[in-house]
Amino acid sequence: MNNTNEIVTPHQNPLGFSSAIKAWRARLGEERVCTEQQILSEIGRSCTSKDTLPLAVIFPETLEEVQSVVKLAQINNVPLYPISCGKNWGYGSASPSCANSVVVNLSRMNRIIEVNPELAYAVVEPGVTQQQLYDYLENNHIPLTFDVTGSTPHASLIGNLVERGSGPSRYADHFLNSTAFEVVLGNAKILRTGFESIPGAKTASIFKYGIGPTLDGLFTQSNFGIVTQATIWLMPKPMNFSVLLASFNSDRALIEAAGQLRKLKLSGCLPSAVHIANDLRIGSVLQNFPFGQTLDNRCLNSTERTNLQKKWNISEWNLLASLDGTSKQVRANASAIKDALKGFCKIQICSEKTLNILNKYRVLGRILGQRDLATKLSVLRLMKGVPSSSAVRGTYWRKRKIPENELDPVRDKCGVIWCSPIVPLTSRDLSKFLTTTRQIFADHKIDQNLGVTLLTERACCCTVGIVFDLEDPLESERANNCYHSLVKNLCELGYPPYRLSSNANTEIIYGKDNYFSDVCSAIKQVFDPHKIIAPGKYGIS
Ligand code: ADP
């Protein structure tokens, strides 16, 4: 494995490492401190072709154990890289932010500590997965749901929250809909945020700000501590639920509709996140690259893309959003949306009843080999909070074989790098973003896998997917060059990314002298003076 990460750390101390291993083994037991090379090389691998081999992986199971792990790391000067379930595919997976680190795998801290059906929240540990919370709510007949991401059902809730990830519903912004973090800081002290900091407060899980400065945000996209618990807000299962599907047949149609979409979001007629996926984003979930049937084996030309669209009955851009509330609210919003978007796109509103009927056919579709029906329906069910790994299939676009069993892009050497710029929700900006992005993809001969999510009223959170075959060195090189060119050009246009890989270089984004970076380093000094936690992550050292 290549240790390509170039962050220089003061931790290259083999003596410290072996005494830390001894001490962790004494504290956690042999079985929970792993130094087996094969396991380490699996953990160190990512889908981005930037791999970093850890020195060990350890599995604490309680808050006290995490605290001891950090204390011993401090004493022995060994950097730690916390992961919840390690499925951060396309942003570094479980691979550490710098060389010579020990991965702290929190997947065994997987208790659902509380679900409050009345006030609609769950208090969870970092190892709790999307599937686990879903099953818990279903099995206990709790009529609540939560925002589920398109990642695997085995991804954790806290891993996504601390990276400020998002999903499809009204609660799409995961950080916004969370509170009361419990954190083991790099100095091994325990910090509780919001009202969680006040012993006996009955308000910790229900009011985000607490009193005094709001500190939760410091523990997202940073490296100041290890989050060992958080509250996630839940939603009632919808009284009435409909899915809005709209298809735009060109970039131009989408760009022209930007103003109307913004008005709909600002006026509250479209309360859920709005996902707009291009043909290749959806096509790649439904099939892999048609190797041997194209003019250029590297990417599809426009005729081949039109064929893809026809084959799967999709458009250049495909919008997906959900509507829920009383039947009157759903009808009123649906009618406002139809009026606003008339002339820009084809609209379909699919009621829950229709979805249920279609769902019966889903099983039949699978038996008959109609993957498009089964997959499309899993995506629609995802919007209602049912975890699904359907979208993960998109990472296999450049693979010749797709496993029948559980998908695992790291195991199967799928290449995927996400570039995630924020673009203002205006026609002007969307047009600049699309022109630039499309040109860069064309220059690098890579298929343009694009998504635009209206997470808020004003911003498009774009996900530009660079999907490639990690086993092909030339393709991997083109993918990496494409990523760097995208980041550079989009930053120059004023559209920097909102999320980065664990080991990304941030200088191109912040520049060399930026007071923001200085302040982050100063905070690091307070919370983690020995620079134990994820050195270099988000450029903070
Ligand atoms: P998931 O469980 O969703 O697969 P990961 O475990 O891959 O998420 O983590 C995603 C990112 O968040 C990584 O950069 C990781 O270092 C960071 N992270 C995950 N869990 C924690 C945590 N409990 N505390 C601090 N950082 C975390």
C-alpha cells in the first residue's frame, strides 16, 4: 500500500507506539487491540486512491474506555483517528487523516440510549447505524421516522452528523437536527454541549443552543475530540406522503427553473430537501458502464447518453422531493409546485397509495429482473426513511462485475471521489457551475455524474461524483487530476466545497494566510494540545 499522505506529524515514535499498544491491551484486552496487517491494510484503503495505513485499530466500548484510550495516546504521543462505522466512501472511508495513526473504531459503542416518542428524539452512541435505529422504531411500534441518507444502511448516524451530511426529508440537514453532544476531547476531558452541560437539565435533548456559546458545531468537520453520544431529532411518520418527480430535458431547462425552485423553497411550499440527479447519476445506479459497446471505453458520448436515458426512461435532470402533512397541505403544496414549474419540466406527483401499489410490484419486478422498478422504488422508500443500499451501486459504474451479495466499494476496489461545491440557487450561478464542471469532465474523459440538492432555501449543495476503477492506474490518475481541477476552478468561481476527504489538502481552499485557519489551530491547542486526534483533518493541525 502507498502511504501517499504527506502531512508531517511529530508522532513518528515507535517506542511510544509499542508502549501504547501494551497499555491499551491491558485496558481493553488483547482481542480489542488489533495489529494484524491484513485488517490494517483493509482499513487503510479508501475509494479515492489516497490510502493511509494505520498502525493499529482499537475497539473501545464505553465512554470511560474512550477516555482511557485518549489518555494513553497522549502519554505515548500516538495520533488517533476516530471512526464510527467507517463507511465514509468517496471522502476517505476509514482511512486516517495522517500516517502513523491508530484507528479508534467506535462501532461497538452501539447503544440506543433513549428514544422519546413524545418529544421525538433519540439519544445514540456512535456505532448506531441507520438500519439499527430504523429496526428499533419499527420493532417497538414507535410511529417516528428519521432522515436516512443514500449511503449504506450500515453507516452510522453520528459519523454522518459530524461530517454535516444530509438526506432527503424535512430533517435533511443532520447537524441542524441534532444536539447535546458528549465529546472526549483530545486532552481526555469530557465536554457536554448545550443544556447537556448543566446537570439535571431536562432540556438537553430538545433545545439546541443551551445557554452561552453554542459549541456543537466545533465538533463537526474538525479534529478536536471524539463524539461519544448525541441526540438526533426524529419526525412523526407522515400523515400523508407524496413524492414529487419532475424531469428537465436539458441543462437549460433546469437553469431557467432555478428562480422558480428558489421561490418554492423560500415560500415553504417545498419543505423537504430537493434532489436533482442527472442521467448518469441515476443510470449508474441501474447498470454499469456498457464496456465494449461505446466509441470510447472511457466515457459515453451524447448519443450514448441519450440511449441510456431512453433505456431507463430518465431525463437529463430528474428531480425528486417529498411532500407530507395533512391531505390539504399536500394538495396545496402540490398545486403551487405544479403552477410554478409549468413549462419548465414534466411533473408527476405519486401518492402514498400509488407507492404502496407499486411496492407490491417491486418484489415482482425483482423476480422478473426489472431492476429499474425495484431500484427506483427503493430510492422512493428512502425518502420515507427506509434505509437502502440501492444508491451505493452507483460506485460500481466502472467495474465489470457487480457482486450479487452485500455491496462494499472499498472491498471491491471501486473508485469514487466526491467534490461537493455549494452554489447559490440562481440561474446565473447554476449555469456557471454546470458549464465549468461539464468542461472539466470532458477534458478528463470521465462520465459526468452530477447531483444538485436544495438543502436550504438559498443554496445548491452539489455532489459531483468522479467514479472510476481503482484497479486501473491510468483511470485513477485521470480521476485525481479531474478532482483537483474541479476544486481549483470551482473555488476560483467562488463555489468552494462544503465537505472534504479526511486527508484533503485545504490550502487551495483557504489560501496560505487565513485567520480562520489560525483560529482553528488555536482552538486545537486548547482542546487537543498534543495533537492526538486526527491531525491534519480539514487542514487543522
Ligand atoms: P460512518 O459511520 O457514517 O461510516 P465514518 O465512521 O466513516 O462514518 O466517519 C466519517 C467521518 O467522521 C470520518 O472523518 C471520521 O473521522 C469522523 N467521525 C466519525 N465518527 C466520529 C466520532 N464519533 N467522533 C469524531 N469524529 C468522527
